[in-house]
Amino acid sequence: MDFDLSADQQALVSGLQAVMRPYEDLTAAERKSFCCYRPALQRALRDAGFFDVASHGLGTLEAGLVAVTAANSPCAAEVATSALVWPAVLDGTPTGPVAYVSGDLNKAARFLHVAHHALIDTGEDLVLADVSAGDVQEVETILAYPYGRFVAKDVVRRGRSLGRAALALARRWARIALALEFAGAAERAVAFTVDYVKQRHAFGQPIGSFQAVQHRLAQCHQLTRGMRYTALYAAWKGSDMAANIAANTAQRHAGKLCFDLHQFNGGMGVTNEHSLHLWTHRLRALQGELGGAQGAALALADELWPAAGAQAARADFVAALAI
Amino acid sequence: MEFAWTPAQDAYRQQVRLALDELLPVDWAEISQDGMGSARQIDYSRVFARALADRGLLVPHWPAARGGRDASPWEQFILAEEMKSVGEPRGPQYMNVNWIGPTLMRYGSPQQQEEHLARIAAGSVVWCQCYSEPGAGTDLAALTTKAERRGDAYIVNGQKIWTSYAACADWCFLLVRTGSGRKDVSILLLPMSTPGIEVRPFPGLVEDGHLNEVFFTDVEVPATAMLGEESRAWEIVLYALSFERVGIPRYHIGREVLEWAVGQLRREGRFDDIARARAAGIVAGFETARLLTYLVVDQRAKDMPPTTDGNVARIAAAEACTELSDFLLTYTPDCLTGGDHVLNAFYRGNISATIAAGTYELQLNLIAQQGLGLRRAA
Ligand SMILES: Cc1cc2nc3c(=O)[nH]c(=O)nc-3n(C[C@H](O)[C@H](O)[C@H](O)COP(=O)(O)OP(=O)(O)OC[C@H]3O[C@@H](n4cnc5c(N)ncnc54)[C@H](O)[C@@H]3O)c2cc1C
């Protein structure tokens, strides 16, 4: 077990950060908006090969590092589904953003408005649909991701069935992808807030010197440490149990994180220009996806405590001995 | 970064499990029912730790010259996990091997090392740690137990409290005041049989053996028993505490307790989705704590300076345990009335898990100030 990045992993993360850096500075219009999505960043990430790390001799953990790091950006880029879910069920690389759509197809889905492809969980099957302009409609939300919904009614029929085995894989990797995105956004939201409470003064001192603020921020930091490592572990392990633990660990704490972080940014935090929402609203967007913390917990419970007669999975996901 | 155990680590864990299978007596459940601080378990620890030492499994992480084999902190931790998962048959001797011995190796005089290290490595001695006082817990530097130099000796007067294992201990790692400055403190190593020491156990909510007052009345300790220089012990205390940065792995017993509750709920047909989701959330909490603990072991194995990830791992584990206690009392309210020792021990141990060895709030202070760089209020 080694928690430090290898030289290759470090190079990968540094390379990704270099590509993302120019997109840190938001335009005046972006600073007033609810969501910052840049096709140019999306293309830059694709052209640099970050969505097919596996074909560069790296593995799913490295794809996970890409997803968690990319989620730090104030710009919402579609990385996690392309880098983790797609390769689990399909060969090659997507030509553009991939939306993972599950549940009611009439509802708004993340990235669907800008997607080239949709991976659709129909409940019975996983369907790959190519998305063209007339198929979707933009949905404006406050949730810091581009959202869209299908207007074409025949998307599933036109799509390619990938089968039930692929569906199971996609569900697993979608939870892992979600946990990584969550962890990356949460880390940045905490770092942003820690920075703010060092600068903002009240009663003649930085608000970050008040213990009420310190303790809750320390708890937020603790939560993000857990999120980071459970999500990266899941990316490495690729098991349902690890996926469910990571998703539950992330989604379960969205409420506390968003409450505390907004509190400590005070009135500034509710102005768009301050930018906090670019991360916290992503947490809110992810909080209930794929069944939310409850869904992940129940899936985990089904593995740990299956109906009578079925075989229980090993209870510890970081198994003391190889599972 | 990668998360696999090495084949050597797997093999080592198997070796430890095998040793436990072979060494633990048939009546171990009974011996251990009142916890590792109970007189019975401490007595047994003297037998068990000796046998463990014979197999080279008591101090493998110590230097070869001191009876170890320079094993890595990973092995030290695997050992701790396996011991804790069966109820810690080493008893209080886990302290000896984890931090008292290593602290003596660093700061002890040749005579002190000669006197103590071989005995610790042989598994035949029980120590207690006398730091806290009625007026000095989190604020340890407020301690008032005084040692005054008189010729070749120190005369100690004062009182300690919450001294785990004191009633059964052979030796004492004692923190005393030797000057008027806040951090003018020193450490004395003395036998608990020294005249003038009185141990008074008192009842409490936690498991047996932890709640003792220790009174020192004109206790004469030879000056050669001082560890390091007079009034320079603060550095030693910090060094010793740094070994505790990898907390005690409580997730095994936590999982055992949770399985008990789930078993009961299933038998009674009450394991509905709400309880299932909550129970699974607790498992997620334990596994998160485990992973964060491994992160700290890794840092230690690489000789990195301590980070606040140690504090993070501790509070993650404490929160999972706290959630479990709450789950037990909510869903299986008879858990503490059925006479089950494991449940009782878990619940009782958990009350103090966020207090002993640095409170939960202290951990948060450290994370905020040392980890996040926030400064203290003026
Ligand atoms: C089961 C058990 C075993 C123990 N074993 C030993 C032992 O073997 N040897 C030994 O020396 N000691 C031992 N202790 C003592 C233990 O180390 C102290 O209880 C602990 O350090 C807390 O000190 P205190 O009890 O005086 O609490 P206090 O320091 O009085 O704290 C009370 C509350 O105030 C909070 N508080 C204090 N200061 C601050 C601050 N600056 N910021 C925010 N909150 C603060 C604390 O977090 C806590 O919530 C043991 C305790 C227990 C419960």
C-alpha cells in the first residue's frame, strides 16, 4: 500500500493541472453565472489524452486521479464519465462529453445539453446513444453543471444496446465517477473557504481564528480526506462494494459541507461573483444522483447482508487479506 | 499510489493470526470479558506477551540490536490490528512496545536502556503512564505534581488521575514539575512499589482498570531515574505522543458489534431499509477510518514528519464508533441489558474514545491550526 503518487501519476496530475490552469480565471460574464462550462477546456482535455489514460499504459486508479483533479476546476468539465464509465463498457474514446442518464428520461441530466453521447440506464439495459443537437434541449439550472433533457422520443430505440452485464458495470463505475467528482469539488470548496476565513476579518481578527469556525472546518477537511481516499480506492479496486462505500461516504455528507461552507462565506458566499457555488452547487447536484447516499447504502447492505441463502460479501472492503 | 498488500504483508498477517490461534487459551473469551485493563487480562498479558516474544512477534519493529528485526511500521500496525481484533491479549503492554520502549531508546541513559528494554522485549513487565492530573488534562502543562531535588534523589509529591492500569502496573512513566516555567517538566521512571505511592481505583462508566487515582507522598526516586535532562521533558512527551498518532484500530470490534445488532434485527424481522441503510453507512464510516489510518501508517513507514492526517483518522474512527453506539441503542435497545460482554465493552470503551489520549476537540484544534493553517484567536 502506497499513498504517494508514483512519478507517472505525479506527471499525469501535473500535466492535467497545467491544462486546467488557464481556465481558472473566469470571465466577467462567467463570474456572474451559475455554471461555467467551456468547450475549449473539454477539447483540450480530450486532445491531451486524459480520457483514455488506460490506453497509455495506466489504469483505472490513474483515471480516478484525473477525475478527482479535474473536479477541482471552477469550470465544470465532463471527465469522470468519459474516463471511467465509458472504458468500462466500450472500446475507444468518446468524441465529446458523455452524459450518464438514468431514471426518468424526461428529466434534466447533467452534461446532456453538451453531450456527444449518452449512456442510458433504462433499468433493464445499458444503451449507448449518439446525441445530436435536435435530440436535447438545454435546461437552465442553478446547479453549476450544464443540464439538458431529451426532446427526441426515440433516443433509446436509435441507440445501441450494450446489455445487462454492461449495465451492471456502468452502474458501478458511475458511482465511482460520482464519488471522485464529489471529492474533487468538495476539496476545492473547503480550500476556497479556508482561504476566505483567513482573509476576512471580524472583531479585529480573521474569522478563521474563532474556534467555532475552526472546528467545523476541521470536520469538513476530515470529510474530504475520507472522500478522496475512498473514491480513489474504489477507482483502484473497481468493486461494487468499494463503489458503494465511496458514493455513500461522499453523498452522505453533502448537507454538512454545504451548510458549513456557505455559513463561513457569509453574505459574500451568496453572491455569484464570489464563486463558492461553482463547487457547492455541484455537490448539491451530485448529492441525490444514482439513488443518493441511501441508494448507495442499500446497495452496500444488499452485498453485506443478502437475503437468506445468498452468499454475503466479505465485510471489509479494504480487505485485510485479498478478497 | 496503489492499495495492494504485498505478499510478505499478507504472509505476516497470516503468521500473526496463526500465532493467535495457537496461543489464545480456550477460556480467552472469559479472561477478556472485562477488558484489557482488568486485573485478569493484565495477568494473562504477562503470559501471552512472553509467548509472543518467543515467536518474535512482540517487538518485530524494534532494531535488531534491541531484540527486534527492524520490521516496518506496516508490520507493527498489522500486528496491532490483529491483536485488537481479538481483544488485545497484550493488555497494557501494547504501550511498552509501541512507545515506551522506543522513547527509552531515544532518550534513555545506557543504564536505563539496559534496565528496561530487555524486560519490555521479553513481555514480562507492565507499565502505566502518569500524565493527567485533576487540574491538568487537555492542558497538560498545568500539572502540579512536583519533584524536588534532594541530594541524589527527587522527592515527589502530588496526585495523578485516570491512570490506566496503575493498580496492576510494575513501572510508572511519570510526568512531574521541576521548575516554575509552564514547560519545566521532567519524566521519572519508577517502580510502582516505591514507598509513598498509593493507587486508589474508583468506579466509572468505562471498562475496568482505567480509573485510578495515584497519590505520591514524599516518594523518593533516585536522580538516575530521570529520563533525559531535568525540566526538558516536553520534547520527550511530544515524541512519545507522536507514536500514538496511529490510533488504536477499533474498526474490527466495531464491525463485530454491528454484526451482532444486524443479526438480532434480522432474526426479529426488523431489518428494514432504514436500518439497513444506516448500518451500511456505519460500515462505510469504519472502512473510511481504516483507509485514513493506513494513510497515516504509510506516512510513518516513510519516516515523514507527522501530519494532521493522524488526527483526521482518529476522529473519523471515533465518529463511526459514536454512530454505531447510537445505532445500537436506537435499534437494539436491549443491547446493554442482555449481559453481552462485547457489547458492554464496546459501548463503555466508546464513551472515552473521544476523551482519552487527546480529546476530540483537541484533535479539531490541531487539524485547524496545524493542518489548515488557521491561527488561534487573540
Ligand atoms: C478511559 C481513560 C483512560 C485514560 N488513561 C490515561 C492514562 O493512562 N494516563 C494519563 O495520563 N491520562 C489518562 N487519561 C486522561 C486523559 O488523557 C484526559 O482525560 C484527557 O486528556 C482530557 O483531559 P480532561 O479529562 O482533564 O478534560 P478537560 O481538559 O477538562 O476537557 C473537558 C472538555 O473541554 C474541552 N477542551 C479543553 N481544552 C480545550 C480547548 N483548548 N479547545 C477546545 N476544547 C477544549 C475538551 O475537549 C473536553 O471536551 C485517561 C482518560 C480516560 C477517560
